[in-house]
Amino acid sequence: MDCVFCGIIRGDIPSKKVYEDDTVLAFRDINPEAPVHILVVPKDHIASADMIDTTNSEIIAHIFEVIPQIAKDEDLTGGYRVITNVGPDGGQSVPHLHFHILGGAKLPIHMGV
């Protein structure tokens, strides 16, 4: 499998990590859409939100437990946005489930992530 996020998880591709545990990796987006733009990915390869089911939903729950911790560490006290894109028509550019944390400024209603 030639997945850029799997390469980042393995350490083959450098990233600016902000959080890591046995299940999740979070790192800064290389093309930020906001002052703070972090990607949170499961270490298990899950292609998209369409693939979430009873076999992996615990991982997703853990991601949503970690996101507020990352936001707090990044001092996103005024709020932040969490986005995931699904499939090419939904704007998903990497076929590995990932969540964007965007913040650090008042965000426009629509963003192109």
C-alpha cells in the first residue's frame, strides 16, 4: 500500500508531530488553511469515514477524545473546527481517514480543506 499518511506513521516521511500514542498520530498540515491546522490520523489504515464500523469505531472514539487535548495544547481557547472529507467528490485527497483541526483565528463559514 502506497499511502502518504501510512508513510508518515511509519516515519518514512517527515512530519511535525504534535501528538502521538499507540492509536493516533497528529501532525501539522504542510499546506495550512488556518493559523493552526493539524491532521489527526488513526495509525490503522482506514480509507475514509465510510469505512467506520463496529470493528474500528473504538479508534474513532479515541480520536475524538484526543482532539480536545490537542486543541487545549495549541491554546485554541476561542474555538476550533474539526473536518473530515470523504471520497474525491467530498474533497478527500489522501485515502486514509484523517481529521483536520483548524483554529487560531475566526474562521470563515466555508473553507477549502
